[in-house]
Amino acid sequence: GDSVTQMEGPVTLSEEAFLTINCTYTATGYPSLFWYVQYPGEGLQLLLKATKADDKGSNKGFEATYRKETTSFHLEKGSVQVSDSAVYFCALRKYGGSQGNLIFGKGTKLSVKP
Amino acid sequence: SAVISQKPSRDICQRGTSLTIQCQVDSQVTMMFWYRQQPGQSLTLIATANQGSEATYESGFVIDKFPISRPNLTFSTLTVSNMSPEDSSIYLCSVGKLAGVNYEQYFGPGTRLTVT
């Protein structure tokens, strides 16, 4: 079945370090891909998304490129801040799949130290 | 966007009892969903809450265990019935909204349930 695999955390970085959180997926067809972020005590928020191959989603300095050849959607940021500390979830929705049926990875906790 | 609130934010319950979780949205939405996040696991869709009709459950989830109400376009409840420790999870309400041609999904802050 369809699935999402993302790197296990926790990830601890110093402020201004480069961030990569790996995400790979297994799905038939052409899914849409998402990164959600959950700040402490808050609900999940959509961070960025890409709906077709080679699309790049970007928001708040974060980027991820939809790579169909490697079935990946790695999240990157050039210089992290303490305020980026959160749990990051990679997710997919199949093309034509029922709305709401997002398939999530297990989440990666990021801690950024000053 | 959509602002979603859930009550309670957390609870500790005894096995065999039931808990009803409320979800309130600040605007009318067509699509409302309930997810579960078990410890160390990813989020799993429990069901789609349909206004005016029975909820649509995903494989592995049944109405007797997780009855859902959706009396209007801004409110839904999820009940976790006859609880056991395996039901200890975070339960999240989610809504889908169309913004032009884009479909966006929003999540509530979750209800952290511990069953002893």
C-alpha cells in the first residue's frame, strides 16, 4: 500500500545550521506531496506542498522538490532558527484520492539550540 | 483559513468508560475528518464526518467504537467508546476547504487521551 517514510528524529541543530529532513514515498500513480509542521501546543499547519514531478514547494525559507525518479520530497532550509523547533510531518495524497485521506510519515522532531 | 478548537485538550480516563471529543470550526466547512496519532506513530484517518448522514469509516475503524456526530457545518464530535489502554492517543479534528481551485486541509490542536 501507499506509505511515507521520513528520517527518525530527534534532530538537534545549532542556530543558522543547514537542515535536511529526508522523506521518501511509495504510491501508485501521481500523488501530491506535503510537509506539515506542528509547533509545541498547536495543531498541524501546512508548510508547503507540490502537486507534480519537479515542482518545488517553498515557504518561510523551507523548500522541498518533488522528485519522481527517487520518489523523494526532502525538506531543506539553509539557516534554521530557534523558532523552527517543531515536529515536521511528510504526507501524500493520491491523485484522485478521497479528500482527507492524507498518508503521513511518523514525524521528525527538530530542536534548534541558540 | 480555518481556526479549529477541540475540547478537551487532554484527559485521563479509566478503561471501560467513554469520552466525547468536541471539534468547533470558525467557519462553515463541507469536509470534516477525525485522525488518530498513536504514540510514536503517524497520523491515521479514522473517518470522514458527514453533515446530515452517517460518518464514513476507514478500514479498521467501526461506528460502535468511534461514533461520530456532525449536526451542522461547524461542529463535530468523536466518541471513544469502552476505552482500553490501546486507545491512548492524540485525536485530531481536521477540515478541508476550497480556496479557489486549491484544496487545503487544516488541523486542530488535538486531544491527548490517556487510558489507565
